[in-house]
Amino acid sequence: MNALLIGCSDGRISARLDALLREVGAPDANRLLVPGGALPLTRPGAERRVALDCIREIVDVHDVRVIYLVSHQECAAYERALGGLGFDQKELLERDLRRVKTLLETNFPGVDVRSYVIPWREDGEGAAYGPAAPVD
Ligand SMILES: [Zn+2]
């Protein structure tokens, strides 16, 4: 399967990740699930190098043409990394997704990167993750 999903390892979003992959016609996509998803790729140094090595391995072996880069709100890895709540999570996630998209497209010129955020929704029905929404 020549697609790769990069997302957070948080099990609470797994159904939304599956739904997204079905929707885009890539249910058997390769998956790289790590805390924060794109987060390690935003950090210079060893973390980013290891993450890029893993991605390069998958891209080369499976001839990956599309990477689905998915972040989510209420992400514990992001909260830890940033020392707690109190930041504009959506804005920050989208900023990181744009930066990482550029990084990936620079490192893997033949690959198309598509970014998404899985929103956390609270309403009269309760609180839950909503469907993944594309980020430009
Ligand atoms: Zn997370």
C-alpha cells in the first residue's frame, strides 16, 4: 500500500484514524503512531532524525506516494511537551502540521503530504472526538 499515516499513538483516536483512511481509500495504509504524531518531527536533533529515518524506511520499502499527517486536540503528548494547558491548541497544531508538511516534502520530494486535525467536541450530547478535518 503506497500510503503512510503519521498520527498520535493515543488509542482514543484510533477509530477516527480508521475512518479517515477508509474515506480516502487507503484502509491498508502503513502507520507510524507515536505520541503527538507530528510532534517529534518539530524537534530538532536526534528525535527528528530518528523519526525521519523511520519514515524513509517506510517510504522506500512501500513506495509511498501519499502521507496523511494527523494531529488531534486534547493531545496528552502536546500538553506534556508544552507544560500543560492554556495554549491555543488548534492554532498550534495547525502551525506544526504546516511546518512538518514542508519538512516532509523537502525530505521526500515524490510524496504528497495531506494534513488533518481531529477535533475534540463538547456539546449537549457529551464530549468526543469528531471526524478528521483537512488543514490547508
Ligand atoms: Zn495525542
